[in-house]
Amino acid sequence: MTEKQRLEQALLKGAAAPRKAFFSRPHWTRRQFFGLGAAGVTGAVLAGRPAAGAQVTSLGAKTKGTAKNVIFILLAGAPSHTDTFDFKMIEGTTPAAAKPETIKGLLWPTGILPKLGSQLDDFAIVRSVRARALVHSLGQTWVQIGRSPAAVLGDVAPNIGSIVALEKTPDRTPQNVFPTFLALNSASAIGPGYFDSKFAPFKTTPTASGLANTTHSGGEALFNERWSLLHQVDDPLRTSSPLGKDVEDMDGFYAAARGLMYNPLVDKAFRYSNEDSVRYGGNGFGNACLTAKQVLEANGGTRFVQITLGGWDMHNNIYGTNGNVNSTGIFPLGNILDAGMSALLADLKATGLLEETLVVAVGEFGRTVGRITAAGGRDHFPQQFAVFAGAGVKGGRALGQTDPTGSFSVATGWHRDRDIEPADIEATILSAMGIDWTTTRHDDPLGRGFEYVPGAKDDLYGPIDALWA
């Protein structure tokens, strides 16, 4: 076994354990933090500083730095790669309704993803992605934290968005009242791990009426009067508080929430018209894509948006119930993805935002290839794909190639010449954002040193630079 292989195996060791809150120090626990969020506006928008005295080291890697923002689309449930972005026509299995056509040299299911087929120039598909876990909860966590949840620091590892939120804190201004890390339709999004709760995702479900709990039942005048009275009474305990950091943190929470209230910029970004909603598909996923576009357009401080589209766990009736392709399965859900993502890419491109926004779409793994099962579905399978767009990524192509069945990679499409893993995708996101993926923080609770990308300092994982080549 080579040294790299030994290091790689070491990264995967560790007893499997459920993800749970780590905070036991005198700060808010994640349970308390999200409890506050459920009652009103969450405190994830707080702009602050990393843990005091944290030592940070890195190899000084050269980053791409082409992205100001990231939109991370988690396709929860694991889409069938051979029915979508690595399409394979299986005689006697694939329905004619998939309508395969060759576009840009790629066989494309125009019956499932018609609009994206017409936008192939705007995104690149990586087909040499391989999952190491075939359990939904494990795999979904893995792609959000870029490492094995069962590894030593997996249980306290932050979401990639939380790393971005921490790193981009110095860039925030007093006018940046939006959360740095926004999670739409993502109630199960992984949180900040051992990082301070200010770097947690701000979780909300978009509605046409806008962001909830940003007005007071008594009206703005009464609210402002009570806000002023609160500070007259409490400021001696809130500022440089003799009661310690807990009280100062709570004051920051209040101030951040106040910044979102009675704010026309917030109203404009989080509200949307029925006409625009219909253009994005008229569904929850489309509304999330629309909101993400508007939030980034507002330039209010949000830098990482996570959107979740679930329902891809198609063990049964992947091509519809009783032969009706529009009833259930890959066709209606594919059309939802197609409408929302195509409108998002088109609008970002039209406004110029696509040039500075990296869009990533990925599931936790793929699905079995070839003929479908006796239940009419496809089961869990390690081969999968990832889609990248914007921030200088060169579209209109596929990186990597699978065998005729989609079972394994026959060409990887990048300089490391191996299958791409979640750690590489994380490194790609961080590099695009100008964040050194070889960074190690020495403030982790176990004192081991927390690597942004595990094994990066030993060159085990790194960015997919071929996306820009």
C-alpha cells in the first residue's frame, strides 16, 4: 500500500455515529439556535469573527477566485445518472418518451430535461464522480461536508457553506444584512459543526409573501418604540457585557434579526410574483431557484445558497405508474428540475451574475444501471454525476466518460486520473470562491487540526481545474 493510500484509509477510519450538536461550551447549542430560528428570524446572519486565538495554517494554494457566490443544489435521494446527465438508452427498458437526441455530441433525454438540453453551452457535466457510501443520510451528509461523516472529525465537520460564511466574514459591511449562508427548502441541511452558530445556515422555505416574521403585529412605529426602550434599559449589559460572550452573542442575534425587519431590500429579494413563479415551474424547487437569484441580485451579503430537491429515491416505478410516464418517477421530477434550473441559469446569465456565481448540482450517489428491477425501479449505486456552471466554468461538454452501461468510469477527465469524490467537489467550490482548500484550523474540539478538505495538505484531494480549461 502506498503512502497516499494509507493516508486515504486513515481519513475514513472512525466509528459511525449519528450527527448531533457538539456545542457544550458556553455558547448557544445548535438545538437552541435553531429553536430561536423556528420562532422568528434565525441568527445565522450574524457577522462575527472566528474563534479567538485560532491558529490557521495552509500550503498557500493558488485558488481560482472566479466566484463571488455559490448556489449548491442537493438532489436528495440520488438521481439515476443513466436517465439524466449520463443518459444511456437501454433497449426494451428506457421509454420512448425519454426522446433521446444527440446535442453537442452528448446523448440527451429531451423528454426528461428538455430546457437544459437547449442550454448545454452554459454548464459542464462531470461523469466520473464516485460515491463511497450508499446510505442516504450518510451520503447526503458526505456531499455537504466533503468527508466521511464516520471519520474522526466527521461528527463536528461544518457544511461547506459554513466554511464560506466564516471565510467571507471580513468582506461583510454594515449594509450586508442578508445571511451569508442561506438554505432554501433545506430543513435537513447540515449545520456549522463545531464552528460558531453565527455561521449556520439560515433555513427558510420561500413563499410569495416573502420572509416570515419580519414585521410586528403592532406596526413599525410601535416596534421601533419598543426597540428603542429595550436598548435604553439593556445596553449596559449588551455592549461589552460583564455577563460574558453569551449576552453579547444574543445582542448580535437581535441586531441581525432587526436588520431584516421592515427592510425594502429584503422584501424585494424574498417576495416574488406569480408570473415569475410560473416561469420557474410554479413549484417549491422553482420558487427556491427564483429566490436564490433575487437574493444574489440584491447583493445584501449572501454568498452561499443551498437548495434541496428531494424525491429521487426511485426504487419503484421510475418510469411511471402503469406505464404513465407523467404520473410518478423520473419524468415529472426531471421536469421540475429542468424548469427551475434552466430558468435560474438563464436569468443569472441575463443579469451577468452567472459570471460570478458557481452553480453546482449533485446527489449523494447514483442508481443501478441497465434494466430496471422487478419493482420497476433502480436501486443505490456508487457511480454518479455532478453539474457545474458559471464563474468561468467552460460549458457544453462532459468531463469523464463511463462504460456503455454507466457502471464505472473509463476516462476521468482530469489531471488526477481517478474518480472524483465529494472532497474534490468541496475543494473546487472553495477554490472558486478564492478560499485556500489546504487550510487547517487548529481550534477544533479534539485538538487534531481541522482541515477544510481532508487530506488536501497531502495532495489526496483537490479542485477539478479541468472545468476551467
